[in-house]
Amino acid sequence: MSDIIQLLPDHVANQIAAGEVVQRPASIVKELLENAIDAEASKIELIIRDAGKNLIQVVDDGKGMSETDARMAFERHATSKIRGTEDIFKISTKGFRGEALASIAAVAQVELKTKQQGTALGTNIYIEGGGLQFQEPAQTAEGSNFLVKNLFYNVPARRKFLKNNNIELRHVIDEFQRIALAHENIEFSMFHDDEAVFRLRKGSQMQRIVDIFGRKLQPQLIPIREDISWCQLHGFVAKPEGAKKTRGEQFLFVNGRYFKSPYFNKAVQDAFEGLLMPGYVPTFFLFLELDPEKIDVNIHPQKTEVKFEDENLIFALLRSTIKRSLGIYNVAPSLDFEKDPQLDALMQKAFPSKSNGSSGFIKMPEIIVDRDYNPFLEEKGFMQVEIQNLTDMYHQNISAEPSKINLFEDEDFDEDIMRLPNGYWLFNKGDKTLMLDLGRMHRLVVSESTKPLKKGTTNSNALLFSLEYHMNEVEKTKYKAIKKFLPELGFEMSVAYESVLRIDAVPEGLKETQVMKFLEDLFESLDYKSEEEFMEHYRNQWSKMQSKSRFDFIYKKDAEQLIRDFTALGFPEFLPNGKRCFYEVPFNDFKNKF
């Protein structure tokens, strides 16, 4: 029987390796930006076309490469950062595996112009599909200029799996933001199809965050800082009003490298316990500085997952430090003067020689508090009696005797309606008694009312005074993608200057006080493939804004009108997501209780 195992040709091996390193244009952007940072650049420019599918160009003013290094950089497992196995556990740079450029060159057309500082000539090298086409001396600026063209041109099966330009651009912006946030001492700029997306100056961490996410975030940011012998933590968390329903503005970095960690995200979430509405997550930008030997960044091809030697310690450090900062800035309900017991126990285990207060840590003062003391429970005093009386009066008022209303003026019969203390309502419909969730009923009524939205059918209300919405750079890009739809929906708005959106008219039914929040929600998710997808998202946001919770329907007249509107829809039992709008009360079962 003949032998069947053989070595793969280099170009095939490189294409297979590229499957791990190069998943989409954003993967290339990440690698090239990180290489520019490792080259000690002070200014980096990213230029892309068609969301990076046809061109990704990164220009830096870093150290540049020699003629030999420029060629070697495209060989697999060629790197200037690792000499032995032990070096893998001392990584302080970004790119280090020595496979990225080889993988990129295997699935694209790559040109590199580079020149070292102080030399007369640079070098120009061109590689196509993994094969060297030419290398020659060239006049070029100091630093490096990478051009990656026609991604996956030689692997059409991979190219067809790329998403539409809006989605791919969103991924590119994500990578750009992560790298720019961690290097505020470098000037960054980004252009897409010849239009500026970001122009980021050098400055402080606060300036970098505000330049990316907009100045409206600045008043919400609370500084976080803790310096101990083995770890430094710094950065910012946003106040509860800056919380989001998505995880788009949650950033963790270690030694200047972005990473993902659901475990550490939970530490931050725990620090906000009792401060956030259900379904919301905090906004944060947190930076850890550790000995490189205490972490392993080599466990994921995209290097977005990091293994920590002292994971539990860092969890406790994050939770305790953030909770304390929230208290200092009067965000938490009360100051937590005690040390986090979890952090204290872990510290003693990890550093037993420093637990006695001799060095390294400061012993916190002990405060003795009677946590069982309650002034309202002493001898059933006047205050407790009054509170009880007020509570009883409240329940008596909202549980008042049922009021008679006529829901159908052309039919001669009355219907009973009564509000329960828990916010639900009882309603007699024919021979049945129903428990109603007016909040869900209202959502369905609003949703149905927005279905006919088409061009020219939405009335506008002109504002007496124009409103100004300050867009961040991402929102500017999103606005360009949807501005053609807004006039037919009743909006009149335009970019007044720089990043300011001036709003002169809004759709009928949108209150002036709701405009800013509505636009913010509209910009939150904009990966649309078609106008239909945008309209679906718009209707959803409009419905959420117009809907009220069941506790908002206090007045009988509101409930009456809603039931009329809901009846006109045929009194449907379920929302489209399967949740009930009402439930039949089984009164026959109650008879057996007496």
C-alpha cells in the first residue's frame, strides 16, 4: 500500500493558518495597528475602503525595518520578540507569534514600504497570495506603510462569508477603539472611503475616552485607582445613568492589551449591586498593570483571552475598589468603610508576611456598629404607627370599590374595572373576569399603530427651539447610514457643526423630553442589511418609548381608553414574543375555599 501522508505546500499551510488569524478585515486592522505600536510609533493612520474588504492601509512613524527584516517579517514563525520558550511568559509587546503577516499575505495582496530612521533609502516589497513578487529600494518616509488589498481574493469561499459593509465596519471600529483607548499617548486617525471617522489627539485617558465616545459621557465618569505591591488598577466607571442594555462600552485591559473576561465583568456588576435597573449593565474602562509573568496571553489566536495567576484576587480587587469609589462619589446608598472580606482573606493567603500590618498594606480602622439597631422598632413608637397607618390608607385607596364604566356606547351593558395593589387590573368581560397587564396591552397597541409607517405618512411637530445632540465619532458614522430614512419618519435634522446634530422637528407623539434618549437608543444598534431591518428596529424603539409599565396606569380614564383600543385589536391574548396580556381568573376555584 502506497504512503498517503505528505507535507502541505507552504502556500496551502499559510492559507489554513490564516483561518485562525484572519477572520475578517478587523483581524488585519488589529495586527497592523499592534505592530505599529510595537514599532514605537507616535502617530498612526488607518485608511480603509469598503469596510476593509478592498483596502486596509496602516501608516506609522515608527522605527521602520531593514531590507532583510522586511522580507523576514512575512515568513511563518519569524519574530523579533521571542528567543526561547521562557520569553512567551514575559510578553510585554502586542504581536509576538510571528504568524500574522504570513497569514495576511497568504489571502491578500500586500505591499510594504518601510525605512529605518536615519537611513537614506527604504525598501518596497510586494507579496501576492503568499508569493514574493518583488523587493526593491525605494524613497519613502521613515516608519512603515502597509497596504493590504483585495482580502480573500484567492479564497472566494471565505470572501462570500464576510458580512455587509455596515457590520464589517462596526468590527473594524471596535478594534480601532480598543487599541486607541489603551494608548492615549499616541495620535490616531481613521478614514473610511475618504471620510474621517476618528481624529484622536494625544492626551489623558479621560480625553481619549471622551474623544471616542463623546463629551456627554464625561460628567458620568468616576475615576478608579488602587495601587498595591503586586497590581495597579486605574480607569473609570460611569454612574448608573450611564448604564446600557448592551455590553458595547465595557473595556478591560491588562498591560495595555484589551481582553475579554465574563468573570471580571461580573465583579464590576457586583459592585453596582442595587444601583442599576434590571437588564442594564455598567459602562467601564478599566486598566490593570501586572508582572507579565503573572499572566498568559498565549491561549487564544486573537489574543483576546488572558489567563491570570491570581484571578480571584483581581476579582475581589475590582469589586472592592469600584464599590468604594461609588461611595466616595455619593453614588452608592452608603459608604462601605469595611474591607472586602473576600479580598482580605485572599490577601492573607497570598501574602501572609504582609497580613500583620508590618509592610505593604495599611490596616483599616475598626468601626463597631450595632447592625441590629432600628429606631423605628422601639416600643412600637409613634413613627412606626404612623407609617403603618399611611400604608393602610394607600392600599385602601388603590383598592377602592370597583367603578362602573361603559366600554361600548352602542351596547347597553356595564363592565367592572378595578385596580389591584400589585398594579394589575381586574376586568369583567362578558361572563369572564380577566386580570390585565396594561403595560403589555399598551405595548401591543403602540406597536400596531406604528405598522403603517411609510414615506410621507408621519406628521412632524416643529420645535420652538432647536435641540442639539452631541454625537461621538461612532454615532456620526451611524447617522450617515440612516439620515435618508429620517425625513419620512417626521424628523428634520442636520449636522450643524463638527459633531453637533441640530434637531428642528420631531415626529408627532415624540415629546421634547424624550428626543435625546430616543436618538441614543436608535444609534445603539445599527447593523442593518436593509431599510426593512431599520424600520423594524425603529418601530421597536418607538414602541418601547411609548409603552408604560403597568404601574403607570393610575387613573381610571387611562385604563378605560386603553381597553377600548385593545378591544379594537380583537383583544389578543398574547404579544408576538409569547407573553400574556391577560389571564382569566378562575373564580370557580375560589368557591371551594369557603
